[in-house]
Amino acid sequence: MRAFFPEVKQPIGYEGPASRNPLAFKHYSAKEKVLGKTMAEHLRFAACYWHTFKGLGQDMFGLNTMRRAYCQGGDSVVVAEQTMEAAFEFFTKLGVGFWCFHDTDIAPEADTLVETNARLDRIVKLAKQLQRDTGVKLLWGTCNLFSNRRFLAGAATNPSPEVFAFAATKVKKALEITKELDGAGYVFWGGREGYDTLLNTDMGRKLDHLGRFLHMAVDYKKQIRFRGQFYIEPKPKEPTKHQYDFDAASCHAFLQRYGLEEHLKLNIEANHATLAGHTFHHELAYAAANGLLGSVDANRGDTLLGWDTDQFPTDLYDTTLAMYVILKAGGFTTGGLNFDARVRRQSIDPIDLFHAHIGAMDAFARGLKNAAALLREKRLETFVKKRYAGWDKGIGKQIEQGKVGFAELEAYTFKHGEPELQSGRQEFLENLLNEYI
Ligand code: XLS
Ligand code: CA
Ligand code: CA
């Protein structure tokens, strides 16, 4: 088979922190054990198809900047096959265990749905073979319900039932191919499920339709016996002015409102947290506190730019706190860390893709080790436990157990007077965290 990344001659290896080789891991050592599991098992890294192989540097102001060997020659179906081969060469040389895709990433849409589905079947066959040959697995699949003009006013929340039906038809196929590729999960990202102006929008009706759509997906999942985990991916805006899956908390409310909590978890993306005015840490902590932490799109935004920059994650505070929350929640089961990230427009060489992923994997490996040390030494945990110790006894315990009401609390307060206060010790804790970074 022809090599599309000839400059990387062998799989990226672990050389340790002293190495100065840009094509080596300094911290990620796949088989090394941390808290009883290998790093590969903890981190479950995935590369994404859309940015890494289909994103060629285009932005709002300019066309493609990147020229990839697998895009040359042949018609669009041949290019799709070459791209799939290049992708699996990349996954194996990099050493990620998983990948993620949208239906339209792997096969270009044809003039008719029948032909589009035939193309998908052909490329999925190749992907299945490559998965078998390499051992790389599918973390999740998804359906692109936002690029084609038919989805200009959304998919499940479109004012037209015809578009709703079209979207359902596409998701049906996307579920089938995800099952065929033995995907560990399937993601619903809202795409254009939002609005640009409320003047033309029936919000209540749209939300009902979105709830209905997801119930149909749950029913179909059962029907075809697809055992992967469903996720909703929160995002507050972009492409629409307001998206209904705004953040983890609004997705949670939506899932409860429509009786979907047991069927879907969340896929938390770092950059979407930033866009929602939250931290990545916050979104993960909210999801974990509500039993909704499923999978993670590992990237980062830029607070100086107001849009979805999808940069590779390099911030060790972010990776440490993320892994701390993930480990405390019991670690990934079906989910993983998907690099929904793209190299910058000026990073035009294929080798830049390796640098980007290697750095991100190392950043999360360090995050994992830091978080494991924090958990082993329990200093943060002990502090927090002590801060809330009042709830383990006396009046606190009685409140939690529902044994007292306002009248009893009034009597208690009259008897005890002003509460004693304790310092929150933020600076002490920030210094403590720094000891582990
Ligand atoms: C877009 C989203 C998208 C989802 C999958 O902003 O991040 O890429 O992850 O549809
Ligand atoms: Ca994403
Ligand atoms: Ca994003």
C-alpha cells in the first residue's frame, strides 16, 4: 500500500521527558500503568476525520491552504478511498486506538440519497477492513445535518417536516454504519438546531420535535441492536446565534424534560465550554455530578477570539483538571478523548498533524499523571471533604435526610445564633494545585 505520510517512517515511540525528538512522546507511554490501568486504557485517544483529513485550511476569508497527497487524482470516490487509507496510516503511525467520523466526511454526498448510501456502503467496507487490519476502533460515528443547504433552518428542529424526515433518513443510515463499524458510541451534535432570530421561530414546537427525533433514534437503536452509547454534544452558538444544546446544564434539562436521561450521556467539548462562558472543568464537573459524563472532545478555544477555533489542547491546567474530574467519576467506559481539533491555517505540512497530536497526547498524559498524583495524595479531596463535614453530622445530616423543615431550622438558629465562618482558602489550593503541574 502506498504511504501518504512517508516522512514518518515508524510508529511514534515513547522516549521520555529528556527527549528532544519532535516525533516522539515525552510523557505518553501507552502501556505504562497509572492507578492500575494502562495510559492507553485511561485516555482512549481518538483522531477525528473531519479536521484532520478533510479540513484543508479553509476559513471564512480564504480557501484551502493545504495540499495532501491523498486528495490528488481520481474522482471523488477514489479520493475518499485514498483518504481512508491515509487516515488509517496516520492512526497507526501515531498510535491512537480510536477514530471518529461524520457520514459526509468519509463519503461525498451524491445527487441522490440512494447513490450516497451506496457510496457509504463501499467506503464502510474499506474502513471495516482497515479496522480489522490495524486494530484501530471506532469511538463514535455521527451524521452531518448542517453542511448541505437543505439543513439551512436545522434538521430535527426545521420548520418543514420534509426536512425532519430527510434528517431521520440520514441518521438511520449513520446509525447502521456506526453499528457496522462496531462504534462504541454515537454523537448527536445540534448542528443548526437553534435559531438566528426569534421573529420566525416557534421555540416550544422545535424543542418538542427535537425530543421526538431523539426518541425515534433511541427506538431505532433498539431495533437494530446497536449497543453503542448515545451522546449529546453541547454547544451554545455557531453556526446559529443560539443553539438549543447550549451547555451541559441545558442539555440535562432537555433530556429530563423529554424523558431521555437514561438513553443519552454528554460529549463535552472544551472549546464549546469556552464559547458558553464556562471553563472545560466546569462542564465536565457538571456532567460528572449528574451522571452524564460520557465522552470528551479534547481541544481548546482562544478567549481572545470569539469563535470555535478548535485548537489542539496544550494547557496542562486544563488537562490536569479534566483528568481529575474524569478519574474521580470512574474513568471512561464507552467514551474517550477525541481530538476534535485542527492545525492552524499556516501549518500546511502533513508533519504538522503529527506534531499537533503528539503534543496533545503528551499534554493529556501529563494531565493523567498529575491527576493520579492528586488522587493518590488526596489533599484536595480531604480539603473539600472537611469543608463539607458539617453535613455528615448533627443539623446538616438532618437537613440532608429531610428530617427538619423551616420551623426546626428557625428553632436551631435562634438557639445557636450567628454561624461560625471558615476560609475558602482559594490561594492555598491554587498553590497546592501548582505543586502537581
Ligand atoms: C462542531 C462540533 C462537531 C461535533 C460532531 O462544532 O464540534 O464537530 O463534534 O458533529
Ligand atoms: Ca465537537
Ligand atoms: Ca468546536
